[in-house]
Amino acid sequence: MITLKVNGVEYKAQEGQTILQFLQSHGIYIPHVCYNSYLGPIRTCDTCVVEYNGKIVRACETKIQENAIINTESERVKEAREKAFNVILRNHDLYCTLCDNNVDCELHEAVSKLGIYSQKFLPKPYDVDDSNPFYVYDPKQCILCGRCVEACQDIVVNEVIKIDWSLNPPRVVWSNGKPIDYSSCVSCGTCVTVCPVNALMEKTLLGKAGYFTGINPEVKEKLIEAAKAGEKNFAPFMLISDIDKTLRKSLIKKTKTVCPFCGVGCSYEIWTRNEREILKVEPKPESPANGIATCIKGKFGQNYVNSKDRITKPLIKEGDHFREATWEEAIKLVASKLTQIKEKYGPDSIGIIASCTSTNEEAYLAQKFARQVIGTNNIDNCARYCQSPATTGLIRTVGYGADSGSAEDLACADLVILIGTNTAEAHPVIAGKIKRWHKLYNKKLVVIDVRKHEMAERADLFITPNVGTDIILINGIAKFIIDNNWEDKNFIRDRTVGFDDYKKSLEPFTLDYVEKVTGVDKEKIITIAKWIHESKGVSIAWAMGITQHQDGSETSTAISNLLLLTGNYGKPCCGAFPLRGHANVQGAGDVGALYNFLPGYQSLSDEKVRKKFEEAWNCELPKKPGISSTDMVDAILDGRIHAMYIMGEDKVLADADQTKTRDAFTKLDFLVVQDMFMTETAKYADVILPASAPLEKEGTYVNTERRIQRLYKVMEPLGESKSDWEIIQMIARAMGYNWNYSHPSEIMKEISSLAPIFEGVTYDRLEGFKSLQWPVKKDGTDSPYLYKDSFPFPDGKARFYPTKVIEPQNLDENYDLYLINGRMLEHFHWMRMTGKTEGIKYKVPQTFLEMSPELAEKKGLKTGDEVIIESRSGRIKTKVLVSNRVSGNKVFLSIHDDKDMNINWLTLDNKDPTARTPAYKETPVRVEKIESCTTCEPPLPRWNPRYAERTPQIGVKVEDKWKRKDYMKVIDQ
């Protein structure tokens, strides 16, 4: 602690704080218009000036020292501050009562608190840019603070926006002056979030955030001109705007929730009015997983909640159509049918699927319903389609099937290896962290992938192994490290077992063999091994490009072995990161919605564990593992499963070999689907139960970092829809079980009493934006990173686990191309949610087949041509997009289609033999032209950001501002 004086009063302060940080922590207000706690000092506004040991300095950048003397209100400070505000108010017209930003406008707050009641506004000669479907930029209101630039360039690192200081007057520009819609802007909305004024605004907010903001724009302009013409001092208008700002608190409701899309776990406030109208999504600096960052889906893709396509009443099938029913009738029918089938065919004749966008509490009740009420372990979730192999590999080697640290630990490693993950599109906020550390702190980045996506373009080394050979490459790197005596001997000796067997298993993986099989030049293999050896910390992230192969479990195991070999567990800035794809796919597994584990990954065969659950649930647990989700289709076809209860999963579209899945569903005796929409799976149902949306419920999610966060109810359920936990409880009660939960917090209390990794989790400890990363001790101590002292095995040591090679599907003369599939940034899975947002569909209206220029020439194809893609299981029609993102004998099709271009018309039913995940990523196909294009418009519109170049720079280049002749210097530095 150090001592200092502020305005004559003595204080104690933490060493290393800036003046502004200290003043804020003690409730001493000074303006700071360009400063945001997440962005740090930008130094463009000069409004935070104070007198520090006799000099005028910026409080945002100056660190306090022992015996410092600070004055925030001296005449010199007031004079400097007035000059700074004169410059800002020359750029921004104050009409706060008529402005939609008069809710939390930071400039308004400063002007009001400082008593500034006049300005000399000079309109800039630039037009409003409203070309983007989601937000608008008004240069006339822009104060050139540079927050948007800092956020875009150095936080999310999309590198689109800059201030052109050479213009007169300067202006914020996108992609060096393109209209926003034709720039490389990915519509993440972070620039809009950080803008302190109304220069950047969500279109959904315009005209709706105040009592007077919705008037005709021409009338509004005349009112502003008339008001200011008659008054040089606008104190009365500021008083009215202060009152208006207070009144708006009753107009707008702000509710914290967690994003329902990918597994990053972004949290934010949602602003609503009139109960269901969404005005904006507002992430906060205190949002633990994302801070101020979002992506296009989280920021602008919430429209699904009010879609006219929502199912709002229970539906019962009669003949070839559905009729509306009461809840009482529907629940009675479901309970009766499930009971009949259980009694006739046994409990294992029923399969249950929990939703990965339902809460932990709901997934827990789904598995409890399966095990207690039905009496089966036939319970699973969508992790079976994607990350179960990663869970397998990690449980084998280190004990927990989850990320070993936070996203910051992934990003801050000296060397980050991304393998089989298109992080910038599938997990964009995490990608932003990786890009930031790579850009600003010179961390190394290796990308191993079949496509040259954004992260590959940024990589220090990008390699493309032959399809299905990643395990060969990883084991080859490990062998080279051992051959050169680079392994971490102390870590291996003290913290692992099984090294000798592992070392022996690597003998076949010589450089020559690895180069021959993978197609990767041996010098690049050596480079990766050398970089791993030279790095203090190495993190490896992977996703479905690894797990959706027949050897997904083996490759995931190999990745963990490599990290153990080099001592990259048990400390910050290193580790294993299997990036989760759904909002609560991690949590669904954590709370036991798995056919082979009880809640908290406790063993089905452990008698002590079984006894604990049997006593808590007052039942006898089924002993043998159940049937996985991906094996349930075969179980239907061979007569083992007769009924299914599917929550929030469109299994028809999600399972490999869609034709086979559809055939299976026609053979079920009874199918219950619980969903928001009439999915392809729901069309086969006998009963459809309307589920409420994530924004309409309370509960918790677990993100990919093992981070547990609370959801709060943003709005009431639409129509008669209900939360999943309420529906499951209604069925359980109808089947004779006296469940009596009144709130999700009661369910979490039960989870924490039974699953040790959740032991210290309570709703109080998760209040607001607080979070916990499991395992959580009873006293609430959580685990930002794992394995600091031991691994969760009886001896506390990790296990090297020798792997086996499984040959991928081979090409032949009939099927000569590998069809790769994956996500695109804008959409989420089958577009049931993102497809309800017009702006997203405008940016990416359809899926398409992407191929290299060389392959297109060979096949006689060009962008816009219509083709048939045919595999051994099916065929679809689509259009061609020629691009450099794919190469060789590989073509790419996104997964984002819910109709005739769905990828799973083509995928085969080969599975990982351990995790039972389909090998979606190794599908041999052939491509044939149907019709040559005429206009040849690309299936990906020309206003998609992928066509524009990024324009990188570091920061706002404020030094260029300071060099301008019209810059008014107000500080002594």
C-alpha cells in the first residue's frame, strides 16, 4: 500500500493503480469519455485530466506513486477539462431528451455532472451509414473517441474499423472507406456496445428507447434547431433530459442472461420493453467469459424468441395432422404411453435425449427421470455428436473431460495450437482472445486444419494433413520430442504413470512415415516440435475437425498425451481445450445426461456412488450402461427401443445418414418431442410439448471453460409453453413420482449434494455476473485451472494412454472427393434460431459447396453453377462457390440447412468405436454439374464480409491525432 493525497485528503492505495482506477474505487468522480475499463487508456478525449504533483496529466494512463498529490478540481484542471469538452461538443450535438441513447450515455452523464450548458457544434460533412442490417453509424454525432476502433482492432481483433486522421474532419471508416455492409465487418456489434454516445446504435433501439425518440426524423431535427436557436444556455433542456433519463428506467427492463448459442458462454443484459420487445443486447465489462465482446448471433440473433413459428400449445397427432390439446390431456397421454411401453417391453425399451440448450437443472431432471422414473440408463445429449471423443480422451489421461483452464489460459500460452477447429467462426469470442495475445504479445500460433480459414491466415504456421491422419501427425511430433530428449522429465516422473508403454507405442511414428501418411513436410513437423520445446506454456484447442472422425477418441487421447509429455498441465497459460459447441453441452454431461456416467462423471459401477443416488432418489438404479444417442437409431430398427422422449434436439437432422434416421422414426411405437419449433423430428412425434426459450427461464449453464453461470428470466414463456424442468416434473408426477420442485435453485441444491464437482455451487454464489468454475469446494472455492496439485485418480497421477490408429474412409474412383463440413460464423446448426433473424439470412441466405480454383477447373465448374453432391448414402443439390479456403481433393459444405441441403443426407454411419460419435468429417463424395449458371451470382452474397480485406493496426493511432494542426493540447506531458 502507498499513501497519497487527493484534494487535500489522505488515502491509502494499491501500488500499480492508475489515478483513474484509484479515484473510481473511492467513488471520486472525474469524467473519462474515451476510457472503458475493458479497453484501457485510449487517450483521445483528454477529459480525465487531473493535477498530479503539479502537472496536468491524463488520469487514465498515469500510475500513482508514493506521496503523490492529486487535485481533481483546481483551476488549471477545470480550464484544461473545459478545453477538452469544447472539442468533444464541437463533434456532437446534444439533444438528449430526443436521443435513444439517453439511458446510459456517458457523455450525457459527464455534461450533466460538470454543469456544461453550452456548445459550439460543427456538423461533419458526412452522411449516415445505415447499410448494415443491424446497426447504424452517424458521423455527425461521432466524438472520435476511438473506443470502437480499439474494440475492433485489439479486443475482438476483427480489424475492420479505424479513424482516418488525415481527413478533414477525421472520420471513423470501415475497410478503408467502404460502406459498412460491403466491408469486412462481421457484425459482432462490439463497436456498438462500447460507443459512449449515439454515433453507433442498434437499429432495434432506434425510436424505442425513450418517450419522445420515436417522432419523425424531420420533425425531430426541426425541434432541435428551434430549441437551440432560442437558448445559448441549455441548462433547462439538460434538466429535462435528466428527468427523462430517470423516467426511462420504468420503460426499459434490463435482464442478465447467458447466450443460448455456442459454448463460449457469453453473458449480457438484454434490454426489453412492452414485455417481449428486444431493444438490444448489452455485454458488460464484468461478463466473465466475454467482457464487452459478442458475435453476430449473440448480439443480433435473438429474434427467434418471438417467432410466429413457435409452438405455443401442446399438440397431439391424429392421423396425418396435429391438433391442439390441453396440458392435462397431453401429459396424461405421455405418462400412459410410456408406462404401457415400459411394462410391455421393459424400461430399456425407452430412450431419452436431453437438450444441450436446456439448463443444468433441466438436464439433471431428464437423466433422473430416465433412471428413477423409467428405470433405464438410455439417456444422452448432443455431446454424442461432437465432443464425446474429447471427453473420452481426457478422462483416460487426466481424469476430467473438460477444458483444463479458462479461455484466457488458452490464449496466453507461448504457443497456441488449434487443430480441427475453425475457432473464429465456431467460437468467435474465444478466437478474439487468441488473436489479441497473438497480435499484441507476440505469442506463436499453429493451425492444423483442412481449410484455410481466418485463424489459418493469421497463423505463424499453417498445415493441412491428409484427411483422418491427425493422430499420425501428433504422435510423430511426440516421438520427435522424445528422440531429442525434450520431454519434461520431472513432470513425467512426479506426476504421471505409464510413460514407458507410451514411449514404446510411438516407435512406428518416424518422420519419414509421418510425412508419407499425412502429407506434411517433415521440416514443418520438426518446427512444431521445436516450438513446443521452446515454449514455457503450450495450449492445444480442438473441436469437431478432430472429434467427428472414427479415431476422434484416439486423437483426443494423443493430444492429451502430448501435453503430459511436455508438462503442459497444472499451471496457467497451458493445457487442453476441447471447445464445446452448444451453450450447455458441457453442463448436460456434467449433471449426468449420459448413458455411461452418473452426475459429476461418477461411475455407474461404483457401489458406493450407486448407493448414494439410490438413497437420495429412493429407487434401485439400473446397473448396465445404456444406449448412446447415436446407437438409438439402430436400437429402434432392431426392435430394442420402442419409445423416445426427445427434448430440444432435431435428431432427424443431427444424426448421420438422415434416410436411415427417418426410417427408424416411422417404426417407433411412441415419440414425444419437447421443442420450441416444428422440427423435422417433431413431425414424426405423437405428442409435441411446447418448450419455453432460454430467454424465458431461469437456471444455469456450464460453458466450455467449466464456468457455471446463472440465467435470469428475460420474459415470460410465450403462449402456454413451459420450461423443460416443469414439463419433466409434470410427467414424473403423472407417472406416480412425487417430485415437488418449485424453482431451479432447489434442483441445483440437489445436484450439489450428489455431484462432488458441484458441491459448493449455490445460486447466491452465482448472483448477477458472478460465476464458478468446477470443481467447486463446499466453501465456494472454484478451479480456474485444473490439476495444480494432483489429477483425479486414486494415486493423484495422470495416465499416459497408448493410442491406436483407425484408418479413415477411403476415396475410390466413384467417390473421389472428401466432403468436409462445419459451421459458419453467422448461423447456428439447423438455423432454427438464427434463421429467424432477417439480417443474418441476408448475410448468409443458404449453404453452398466450396471448392478450390484448381478443383473447379478440373471439374469444369465455376461459382454459381448448380451441382449434385452424391455419397454412398444419399444426394443433394446445391451451388458452387470457388474459393482458396479449400484445397486438393476436399470440398466444404456448411451444416446450416434444415431442408434439402442438409449435410446428413450425405454422411455415413461410421462411428468412433469408443465414444460412438459419427465420422461426419470423412465422407467420400462425387460432384456432378447439373446446370451452368447464367448470371453467376455467388451463393454467398457479395455483401458478406468474407469478400473484403481486413485492415489491421494497433490501437487508434492517437499519435496521428496529436500531429494534426487543429489538435488542442491540454496536458503538460
